[in-house]
Amino acid sequence: MFALFLIPAVFSAQQTVRQDPEIINYVSQISTDSLKSHINSLVSFGTRHTMSSTTDPKRGIGAARKWVLKKFSDYAKNAGGRMEVFLQNQIIQPDGKRIDRPTDLGNAIAIIHGTNPNDKRIFMMSGHLDSRVSDVMNSKDNAPGANDDGSGVAALIETARILSKSKFPATIVLVAFSGEEQGLLGSKMLAEKVVNEGWQLEALLNNDMISNNLSSDTHLINIHQLRVFSEGLPQYELDKKAQDIRKFGLENDGEPRQLARYIKEIGERYVDHLQVKLIYRNDRFLRGGDHTPFVEKGFSAVRLTEFNENFNHQHQDIRKENGVQYGDLPEFMDFDYFKKNVGVNIAVLANLAKSPSKPENVKIEVTKLTNFTDLSWEKPKSGDITGYYVLMRETDASVWQKKIFTKETSIKLPYSKDNYFFAIQAVNASGNESLIVLPKIK
């Protein structure tokens, strides 16, 4: 027996399966006043250029990262000893590119450890602390970086404020990278640490510019859509995976793409008047972000960013020309839109960290050619479950269209493998779904 939830094609957002009251409460706590305060504090450091001072107590990236660490530490008092705060740093040498002198590179990190010592899953959220003006090597002039990427860092701090009180079985990591504008240096440093220390990193939500609503040039306003960039074909070991990807038609089903679909469903479930727009690229055209070093190492990582970019307020010296104000200043941020985008992050992180782990050994039967599809799987390694969702979508659909609930670990469906893709999720009593698992050949 199974229950079928069909999502009509006329809906732009996926149908709500169940809202978790705990997550509703977390999202409701997001404050525009708090976000404004965080942004004003970040801007007050003058510049946060990666090569700015690390010793000046009031100006430069050193003062800024100490402030971020202090905010994390203040909120850690809510966590009952489960929240760890530290600076990951190293002295990097001139590289002949965007670093022209020895530089203290540092990432401000907070880890909210899970309550289940046997659950090794890690879910990460990030933004970048450093800022710049028109000349990427200019570490002296004021570079407020309110939106790029003060918005990402303020989102981290607000998330720490709210989720520090949580008691999730899995672990959440919040990281403010340095060196993004100089070549993704901080994210490369942490990606190496994650690999070398064997972290079980299952998802990374990288937030870079999430508070601007107005596009330059075209002057379009959009306060109802948040873009999520995700890769389809895996950059990591594509040569080893390409044959099966082609054979099974999985060009649109890489793990980052599945994470993006998950973000869309959960984000729209908990945040009103917002559509999560899936963008089928790893990042903006010919550009990259701090999720990229993780994607390159095979992790499921995506970029969340505003729908419109305003190049008058990104990578610009502060100045006024022909009546136009240039510079990345707080006055050009939309804090109501910003609040919604922070809500997506908090809802997704909470849903993931509360969920069971993924079903194991998911298989699709192919020994007989029939118009039925037989799927089987095994219980997740961690988490209390009430059952599983079997996901279905037509081959040309961008999101999962049907969710079939079952308490069994196998199912026979009257749908052809030719016409649909299938996947499995575990779900617990409060309705928190695991990440999505595509079946392998049985």
C-alpha cells in the first residue's frame, strides 16, 4: 500500500508534504533588524580585503574576522558545549596572481556538533568575508562589501544566532571564507582540510550576494526569486562516470543538481512568496564561487545568489559619476528580500540536520523488460524513520513531480523506466526528508 502525492503541472512550486513546527519557528526568528546590524558592523571595518591589516583592532580583515568569531562565540553559549568556534589560518606566499606579499589567510568557522555521536554527517553553509573595489589588488581604500559578500556573512551570523539553540542529530558547519576575491583561496584551504581529515560532508550551501533586488543596465526588480546554481555533470572523476551517465541518461542528475532540487522543495515549503529558481550551471557564466573547490573534489555543493546582479554596486570604487552612486553600500540592499533568502538556508539546514541519513543500497531491477519498475533499498545507517518517499519525474521535468510514501523497503510501480526517473528518500516522524538517492542497477 502507498499514498500518492501528485503535484499539478500548473504549480510553480512543489506541493507541501508537511511543515515541521520546529523549522517554522526557526524561520520566524529571522530579524531584519539583526541583519542590518550585522551588515553595519561588517561595513564599519572599512575594508575587508584579504591583504588588508590583520593587526589593526578596528580596520581590515583581521578585525572583521575577530568580530565574526566573537559573534559565533557569543551564540555558542546557547549550545550547551556543542558549538566549536575557531580560526583556520595559514600564511600564504605571493603567487604571481592576486597575492603580492605574504598574507595571513583565515577562515572563521563555527561547528554546531550533532547530538548523535554515531551520525557523522556534516552540512555546511558559507559566505566570504573579504571585499574589494575596482582594482582587485587595492587593499587600502574603503571596500564596504555590504552585499558582496557581507550578505553571505550576515546570513551565517543570523543562522548561528538561531540554530545555536538547536539539537540536531547531524552536524552543521558555518564558515566565513577569506580570499574569495583573490582566487577562492580560503575555500580551497578548507576543502583540503575536509578531504585530509575525512569529513563526511554531504552538502554545502554557498551564499554569495543574496540581498540585492535591482539589476544594473536593465533596471529590473525581482524580490520573489532566489537562484541556485548547480552542476549536472560531475567535474570530479567525470571520465570514470561518463559511460554510466550516458547509458542511463543522467546528464541532469549529478549530486549538486539533486541538492538544488532539495533546496527548492524545502525552501519553498517554509518561505512564502519566494521561488527557488534552478540554474543549470555550476556558477554564473564564466565565473566561479567558493563552492567550486568543493565541487572539484567531488562534494555536493551549490551557490545561492540573488536573481539580479547590480554591477554598479559590485567590485566598484565608492564614487558618484553622472548622478549615479557607485559602491557596495548598505543603502542598496533589500532587507526583506534578504530575510527570505536567509530563511531558505535555515529551513534547508534544519531539515537536513534533523533528517535520517540516506537509504542504503538503492537498486532498480532490470533483469526483465516490463512496463513496471521494481525498486528496493536498505534502511539508513542513522536516524529514526517512519518510512520512505519514492520520487518520480518525467525525463524532461526539472523537479520531482510525485512523492510516493511507503513503509516498506521495496516497491513495484506501474510506470515505465523509459519514461521516468526514480529516486528514494528516508523520512522521519516530523517529516524531515533525507537527501535524494538515485537507484543503481540490480
